[in-house]
Amino acid sequence: MKSNKNNLPSSNILLIDNFGLSHYTSYLARGLSKYRRVILYGLSRNDFLTASRGEVENIEFHSLEKRLPKSSSIPAIIFRSLFLFFILLIELNKRKYDIVHVQGYLPMFFLLIPMLKLKRKQIFLTIHDVDLMPSSAGVRGKLDRLYTKLIIQPTLLSKYSNAVIVHAQSLKRKLVSKQMDRNKIHVIPHFDYNYLLETSSIHGQNSLDDSYHCQFQNDLPQDYALFFGYVVPWKGVDVLTEAAKLVSNQMGEKFNLVIAGTHYYGYQSYFNNLFKEGKNDCIHLINRYIRSFEIPEIIKNSSFLILPYTKDFQHSVSGVIPLAYTFSKPVIVSDLEPLAEYVENGKTGLIFQPGNSVQLANCIIELTKNKDLCNNLGYNANQKLIKEMSLETCSRKINTLYHNYELSALNFDKREK
């Protein structure tokens, strides 16, 4: 295979973003650009600039966000999928590439598969969520999930992709149980968030801007346990609040919990019911979307992060774990396969039984009282990240996969001739 002057393989990778994954896709493009040229179709220029950190020499970035409807109404969501399909149809015929790598179940992308197969292109698919979660409870959620399956056709997309990447061995087993060919499923960890380490200083802004306030008090404490992310039923925030009460009763003012994140679309009633009891002095709520430049300060000021997810959350690996490890913070997680694979109990964090608020409270008390243990676990977590989950390590593995599949395709063409 020929190489250019930068020692990069001559073949290009066409990397396609997906809604809600722009930071991940942009950071992956940065990692892959050290090995070959990347053509990136991204849905957020700001996320690309944040994650790439100016390392764009071998990245050809095309912004899609201005070309798609921005409204969150149902007609706009439908038209957004149609617009995206036609944009990609044109662009995939225009660019020179050998492999298309799609992040997640991209709406209507399955319609492009016949064209890509005729062009003899390799299709890579990273499945972040093995099972689709409903956007709301009840009939509306079921209809939403049905509609989503119709416009993404996950079975078709998985079947006709040449290679599938997941972030945990348990997710591979789950796909195999759904009759997917195990030989084309590859496990590569979710990588670090090192690009966030300097974000706050570059923006020159305090992450907790004076114009924003917590629901229960104006100022956050300087040392706290942290839940980070959307507040939805399968993330077990109800279990966490029950545990927080137990911890507060035992430790009093020495314990603080920050919940940084608001409800997900369709789950406002769950969110409101969760916090309707009113003031709880140990719980501090940042009830809004957390912007990228705010994340470092929120994580740095925490002692450890908590992922109290329920048994319904066994469809993906949470990016909160590598986020915590990036900032040398240990985690407390439910004993669920995708999460527990990333945590060495007693070494990089603590593991408790899903739904058990008493066990969770005991874990919180242990890390809150024993600062030396907490710091040691955080150090071990960061070392694990560097060794097993760095962008460099994961990008090299993905590039090796690309190379192997390219060689297989080349050998197949030779046999055909």
C-alpha cells in the first residue's frame, strides 16, 4: 500500500458523525489523522474545534449543522433525517475514500448501503448503544422507538457492515446472541477525554458562571460526590438520592452531592417527581445542559463520580467512566457488565449491586471518609486509562482494523481476477 510524504496510507477514511456524538467523533478523527487522511462529516463545528485542539493537518472537515433543520419539532426531526440522507448521498459520490466509518445508528444510512457495496467500499460501524432506549415513558416512548427502528434499520446496518466496533466484551456477547457474526465484532475501549484537560483555561471562563444557579443553593461546595449526565429512569438517580439521605444522616454537613445535568426529552415528569420533595441540604442540582468548557471545573472539584445505573442500562458503556479517569477520579458503579468491565473493584473504584441504596451509601461513606483511599483509587484509575484507554492506543487498534480489512479486500480482488 502506498504512503504519502507524511507516511500515511494513501487510502482515506470517511468518518460520519451522529447526533449527540460529535465530541467522540471529532476526537477519534484527531487520533486517526496520525495514521491516514480523515474526511470528517461533523454535526458540530464547535465540538470539532474543541476536540481536535487545532490538530487538523490530515483532517478534511465538512460541517453539516448549518445544512440541517435546527428545530426539535417532530416534522423538523423527520426532515433532518431526509436532509442528512440526501447530503450524504451527494457527498459519498463526490469524495475519494476506501472505508466509511459510521458512529451509531445513523438515520436512513441503510439506504446508502447498496451504493457503497457496488462501489466496493468497506463499511465500519461503531455501535455505542446496543439497545435503543425510549425517549419517554408509556405509549409515546414505544411509538418513538418503533419510528427510530424504522428510520435506522439497525439489523440491516449491522448485517451489511464489514466490521462492527463495540466498547465492551459484554456488548459483543449481546450482539452475538442477536445472531450477529462474532468474527466481525471487535471490542475497543471507550477512549479518554484528555482534550478537556485544558479547555477551561483556554476559554478563560469559570465553569460555574454567575448567571447560573443551583436549584437548592447558589454556590456549590468545593468537595463533593458527583453524578454527571442526563437524569433519566435507567440511570438510577432515585437510588442515589435515597443513598444520599442515608449518608447525610450519618455524616451531616461533611457530605455533599452534586447532580450536574437536567432531564432528557420526554422525562420531565420523572425529573420533577424526583426532586419535588423540596430542599435537601446535601444535594445541589445544576439543572441545565453542561457546556464543554464547564466540565473540567465541575469534575476537578469533585472527589469521585457515581454511576448508580439500573439493570435497564446494559446497552452501552457510559462515557462518564473514562471522563472520571481522565481527571484521576475514582467511580462508584452498579454491578452491570458494561460498566463493571471498566472498573477494578477496590483499585479504580467501588462496585455495588444495582438498586441497592444501602450498599451505595456504604461505598459513598467509605470514599468520603477515607481521602487517602479516594486519591489512590483516582491515581490507579488514571493509570488504567493511560495504559488501556488512551486515544493513541484505541486509534492505533482501529487503524490496524482498517488495514486488515483493506488487505482482505485487496486479496479478494486478486482472487476474483
